[in-house]
Amino acid sequence: MKLGIGQFSYHRYFGELTPWESDPGVRWNTNDFFGHAAAHRVSTVGVQTCYLTAQDIETLPEMAAAHRLDVILEWGHPAGLAMGKSAAAVQDLRCWIARASQWSFPLLRIVVGYPTLRGENSVEVQTQRLVPILQEICAEALDWGVAIAIENHADFTPLELQSLIYETNRPNLCAVLDFGNCVRLGADLIPSIRSLAPLIAAVHLRDLMILPESIGNPLASWPAVPLGCGSLDIEGALHELYCGGFQGCLLLELAHLHPDWAKKEDEVLSQSLSWLKEWRQTG
């Protein structure tokens, strides 16, 4: 079981606040994040390209090597390809594909949209607009030796994402399954894993406390809690994931935290990692 931490878990320290969070009063650089991740003794980090400074870009491979961390580069937050409507985003993504190759980071996670864009057009129209863009991007990435993994970013359900990937039909296109984003769109977690299993290269893993008033609204409050403390069947989901042949990395990624754990990112991550290690021994 390969474990990692996504940089978004510490988004408050990079200046990104949701309406349910307070400013920590300090700002980190990427090396600060690497230090916290290494202290949790994980092997991998998910690095958000939108949080990287010019200096970070110059030294990222060296920082990762110094902390003995593998990197999954994560492009596109918040709206990525804007459901196929942003030519500027395509050009930016091309730059990051080249960097991923030059840095020997073989997997580049991308997002194609955001929940605010869902419903602007039908899923079918959005899919057909994205397919030729993704085919072109994947062909270029293949030349660079990079795999592209699309996250379900509360823009597509996992089943809709499966259709997008199959219609694109490129050998280096796969998925990053985000457990929380799956539930935010009302999809059942375990059937979603079953449908996407052959395509999943990595997982964004979180547990949520589902609030009745948030159901049906992906932009409402979906607070994160330590694994095993929330509303999701994490044990059943992991069992389904590994029965489906999953061999990638579980990246813990925290959204805004439930009030009981507010401002306690490290504590939630530590408790979640302990839960995972216990599950691995007994599951």
C-alpha cells in the first residue's frame, strides 16, 4: 500500500480559504509542505502546480529528492480545461507536460472542470467538446513519456468520467478517483470504484461527515474528518479498490475540516494514516 499526502490538504497555508475556514496567519512554500509530509513518513506527495512559485519550479526535483519523496504533479485547480472552453488552459497544460517529463514525474493529474461548470451544457456536449482536446494532449504527453490522469472534480460523476476516458481512447489516459468528489455529486462510492477500477492510477482519499442540508449541492459544506470517523464506508471502498487490482498511491487529501477538527490538519492526517496502517494489518 503506497501512501501519500496531497498538498491541497494544507491549502489554508497557501492562501486558499473556503467560507468555513479561518486564515492560519502564516504562509508556506512547497519545501515547508514537503517537510510536513516527510514527517508523516509517507512515500509520495501530490503537488499542486497552482501553488508553485517561480523558485519552487526551479528546485522542485531537488526538494523532492532531499525529502525522499515521489511526486505526482497535479495541474488545473480549480477549473482546469473549463470543460473544453479554455484555449489558454490547454497551452498551460502543455507546458506542465513538458516539465513533468523533464523532471521524470511520470504521472500528471489534471482536471477538466469544476462543479460550477456542470450543467452549463449537457454531459454529452461537454464530453464531445473535451474528447478531441484530450486526444491531442495525450498524444503529446505520450511523446514526452507522461501519463495523464483525470480527476473527478465534482464536474463529472465517476461513470461519466469513465465514458470520457473510453471515448478519448488513448493508452496513456487514466483516472484519479476522488472519494469525496464522488459523493458530492450523489454517486454511490463502491459502485463508482467498480466502474472505474481498471482506469484508476491514484486515489484522493478522504472521509466526509455528510450534512443533510448539503445533499444535492456539491458547492455546499462537505467537511472532512479522519478516516473511519465520517459517513463514508472507507473500509468497504478500499476493499473494492484493491479487489479491482489497484496498485497506485492513496493520497490523503483534506477539504475544509469539520468543526471538531478545525485547524488540525496534521492531527487528521496522522490519525488517518494510523487508521490505514491498522486496516492494512487486519483487513
